[in-house]
Amino acid sequence: MTRFLNKHLLPVGPYPMIHYAISKLAEAGIRDILLVTGKYSGGLFMDYIGREWNVRISFKVQEEPGGIAQALALAEGFVSPSEKFVVLLGDNLFEDSPTEEFARFREQPEQARVRTVQPSARGEMEITDVDNMYAARGMLSYGIPSGWWIDAGTHLSFREAAQRIAGEVTLRPIFSA
């Protein structure tokens, strides 16, 4: 989407795109957040997120684009093998609160485990390969949001996200006073 600035730092309404993901996690009671980013964007994220938040944010650098599954592997050491964790992509914006869905996830008897997958033809470890593995084992479930959801990773969807934020979302600051 841009070659000069990480798309998650582009403004969608009054805040950078990443603001909304962190806001939704905080709203759902998630207090420890690992942000995985490319090596050229880490400082910019730290500058923005270096403010007072009601969450603790750690950073890991993905040296080269390697896919979501590779980024998940970077969570080792941040999340213990017995802990559950949530993955939220910074360019997925949505209206609904994730609180109920996260509560259902916490109640599941088993946590998901990410296993090593082979790189695709694009040279990335695809999250869809992990999803397909769980689906084949009957271990994949999903929920359908009642409000809007958008993957704001393209120019057109980014514009739509900005329009939705401007007209339909009540913005609540997530910075501590």
C-alpha cells in the first residue's frame, strides 16, 4: 500500500490504523500485547505507542516479510506454551467489541498451537495453511460479527475504512489521563 511508511501507521480518521487494534484489545481486557513489525518501522511504532496506554506493549521485529505464521512464531518467549493468546491483524478494523468472542475463546478447553509450516510459492509461511490444518482436524471455529468489518490493506478498502470510522464509530480515547 505504501513503500515509505508502514500501512498500520497511516491515519484512518484521527488516529493511525494500529490505534484501533490496540483499542479493541484493551476494550476486551487484553493488557499484554506483542506487536510484530518490520525492521524499518519499529521506531515509528514506539514513538506513537510510547505514550501512556492502559496496556503493556512489547515489540518483536520480523526481519523480512515472511507471512503471518512466521510472525506468530516470534511470539514464542512472549507467550508460554500453556497460555492462550489472541492474534489481531492491525489492518483488520471492525465495529463490534471483541469482548464476548474473546471470552468464548478463554473458555475453550484447549489452546491452539502454531506448528511449523513450509513457505509458500510467495516465500511466506501462510496463516491459511495453519487454518487448514486446524480445519482438517475439526479444531477450527469462527464467529460472524454483527457490525461491519474490513481488511484495510488495499487503497480501496483503506478509503472505505476511513469513511466507516468517520461516520459510524464512536471514538473513545484509550490513552490514560
